[in-house]
Amino acid sequence: MKSVPSLSLAVVLSLAACNAGSAPSDAAQPAIEAHVQDVDPDAEKPAERTAEIPTLQVKTLDGADYSLAAHRGKWVVVNFWATWCAPCLKEMPDLSALDKDNDHIEVIGLAYEEIEADELKAFLEERPVVYPIAILDVYNPPADFATPRGLPLTYLIAPDGKVAKQFLGPVTGKEIEAAIAAAGGPKAGA
């Protein structure tokens, strides 16, 4: 690839230019050398990327076991959120309506914060949703999902278990329905 060597040369020349005009250096100092590396996605740590077909097994707030694999055949919305996150709170009613009004779509909320179950239950009494909620250990998040770099973070999982789309920031039910239709699923209202 021609651009990589020329990019390396450009970086080396610009680094050399930064040193021009500085005090004379000792001959013993090593030369500055730039390296361009290709990034191999398979070599990344699991927390840095989401698996193509992620697994998820959590205990929900109501004590039930939730396994993402058990929901194959449906579109699943996996929503990382927190009680202190204003955009998260704004999208909750829309996600709840999406879950309630669509037999082919299910939502799971993953509370990504340090919070006690009783405190979260009290919070959800004020802001109820119809979908299950699980509390995640922020120090040991699910291995098949990238560690959230911001909230809310939502994944749309296709019926075959593959990640169809990722949304960083608040998302609406209409946006999720549009993503489902674009991925070959049913159109909204169908």
C-alpha cells in the first residue's frame, strides 16, 4: 500500500522538523522512528469490541434468569443505561412502548451503575417500564459487549443473534423500527 510508507515518511519528517533548531544532540541518542500499525480486530481485548453474536446471561431485578440466546427469533434491544443519565431516562418510556406494542421486539435494560437492587426498584416505581431490568457489575460487564464509553448505549440484536445496529446516545422506538426494516425485518406497524 503506497499511502502507508508515505505516511510513515511524512511522520518521520515532521518529527525531524520539530527537532530542527533545537540544541545539538549527542550522537549516542537513538533516531526518532515512527511506526504505523494495522489494527487487527481479532486481537483486541473483548471489552474493546462487541462480539458478532454476543451472549448475555443476567439475573433480572425480579429474580428471573435472562439469556439473550433464549430470545432468538425476535429482535432484541439491549439498552445500557443509568438512573443518573438524563438521556437514558428520556428514552425509557419510548423503549417501554416499543416492547409493549410489538410482538417481534423485546427490550432488556442493563443498569450500568453501582446501585443497590432496592434503590433501583424504588426508582422504577417512579419510572416504570414493561421490560426486564438487570443491574450490571461495572467492574465486570458482560464480556461479549464492548465496555460502554457513554450512555445510553443500545444494541439491536437480529433474530439470528447477530448485532444489527448500535446506537450511542438516546434512541427512539421509531429509529429502532427503521433499523429493523433496513435490516430486512418487518416495517413499523406491519
